[in-house]
Amino acid sequence: MPDVVERYLTLGLRLGRHVDGFVDAYYGPEELKAAIDAEELGSAGELRDDALVLERDLAASDLDPHRAAWLGDQVRGIRVAAAVLAGDELSYSDEVEGCFGVRPTDWSEDVYRQAHDRLDELLPAGDSLLERYEGWRESRAVPAAKMVPAILAAVEALRSRVGGFVELPEGEELIVEEVHDEPWWAFNYYLGRLRSRVVVNSDTLTTASDIVELAAHEVYPGHHTERVVKEWRLVNQRGWLEESLLLVPTPQSVVCEGIAESGLDVIADGELCEGLEAALRAQGLEAHLELALEVTRARRPLRRVGLDVALLVHERGATPEAATAHYERWALARPERAAQSLRFVTDPTWRAYVISYSAGVELCRSYIGDDPSRFRSLLTDQIRVADLVAAAD
């Protein structure tokens, strides 16, 4: 393992000791993690300074230039996250850009209005757009007891399609479990050795079509697919151990979320939708995927509203009440869902992460364009945010 890679893993694991959840997954050398866990916890300022030195050393290293640049992006994210923990004065936008490689921009209410107009065309007639949207979702709600079996059924239908799109390694495994009282809807805990544990928050209203999106996002062709393919191809075959560490406050997250958010569109067609609907009907659920996917596409611009909430709270001094009112209005959400959004963007682990969803999907969709092979490269290769930005330009 090159020295700069070992130093990167060391810095990432040390950052994870400062904020629980910053290390999303680690399946690299066990002795390295054991040594870091046994250390006396250093200061965030020391971590920031060590990251700065490693950035400079990477720029001068004899590592493959693209690989060194990818590592440099990651180390910059560590440095900025450590600087925030050390109390350095950074604006929220500087924090987000430093960690994720993408700077937040102001929102466009005109874009949101256009999304609302499209939803107005798609949804059943009724009173306010919010009540029509929420009523439509509530009429399709999946009972908590059926959520895990339904996800597993959707996963099987999706896996057969993904296996023909990108080669999946032999022995990849999945566990799906129900959880409660979390600030997110679902989560993939990648365990290494080609295994994922996916958990779903059954406190959140979930429809049958949501089940399909969740299975695609977290499993096939989303997070699980990316991780098992990259562990197999990059870690096991090429020895790129930097891929054995998944760090939340880094550009890696933008690529991961972009893959997870855009994958269903790449692989979906009429045959797959029919198979998914049949799988869910076997669980006693009706998905009506054609309409549901149109509603999902119409709502995509509203994915950005969570970032608005973060900017309002962290950069513009808005009260929690004002921030949640903004979310309720533009995301078409009832107070409890708006409160969950506020909880997410004020959580120390996730406060800056929210950009990874909206920016990730926009950048990955632009990168893929009409070329599915580009989506395959996102799953198999070490792609930088800078690569996605360059393609978008």
C-alpha cells in the first residue's frame, strides 16, 4: 500500500472518531483501524494540519495522476470537515464546497412552480396541491409489516436486470431490516466482503412505488451495486485500498448519491416495470409505476428544497419555523416531514451532506446523457466530482 494511501486511511479513520457517522464504511486493513482506535484522540486542529500536509504530498507524489487527484479531493474534504470541528470560521457554503467539491447556489422558485404545475397535471383533482399529493401517497401507503418483504421482492426483480448491465461479483449478499426514529428514510451500511445491510425507517410513510425507488437507490443499481463492484474491481483486483473507506464529508458522497438517484432511469423500461409490479402484487401491493415514476420525475427539482433549508438555517439566520415553512410550501410536505428535513440538516453528521443528493443526481445525469456505458463507468471506475463538472460544462 502506498504511503499516501495509508496516510489517507489514517486521517479518515481519525476523523471518524471525532463525529460518529463520518465513516460510512471501512473494510480495509483491520490492524490499521485497531491502531487508530487505540490512540489517544488528537485535536481537530491537528487533523486539519495533517490533512493539509498530505494534500501537498499527493500533489507531488508519483501515484497515477488521476488517482492522486481523487485522493486529493478526499483529503481536502477531511481538512475542511476538521477545520469546522476545530472552530475555524467558514461560511456554510465554504464548508459544503470544501467538503463536497460543489458550491451551493440560490434556489429558483420559478423552477419549483414549474414542478408544481406538472404535478397539478398528474395528480387526481382535489383541494390544495399539498393535500392532493399527500392524499395520493397516503392512499398507497405500505403497512410497516409489509415493507421489508416488499423491498426484498423489488430487489430480486431489479437484480436480474442489473446483472445483465454490469457484472456482479459472485457471493454478494444483502440483509434488509426495519428501524425506527432516524432522521433519514433508509440507509445502506456497507459491511465489506461484498455485503450490505440495508435498513428502512418504517416511521416514514412509504408507498409501493417508493419501495421500488428505495430498492433501486440502496441496492440495485445503487449503493450496494456500486460498493460490491468497486470492492471487487478496485480493491480486490487492483489493490486500491483507498476505496475500502467511505467518508461522508467528501466528494465521494456526491458521486455515490448521484449513482443511486439516477440508476433507475438508466435501467428502467416497460418490461422491468411489469416485473416490478408483478413482484409487488405478489406481496398484496399495487404500485401503478407508470404514473408513480412520472410523479417522481416531476418532483425531482423539489429534491433541492432540503438544501434550501440548510442554507436558510446555517447561512441566512432563519428561524426553524421559517425554514420548515419554506420546506412545507415548496417540497409539498406536511409539518412532520418538514421537521424531519430540519432534523437532518442540523444533525452534525449530515448538515452539509444534503447537497450530495441534488448536486449528485444533476451531475451524474449530465455525465450519463444518452450513453448507458457512462453509468457503467460510474459503477466501476474511480470518478471525481471534477470529472462530472467537466462533462456538465
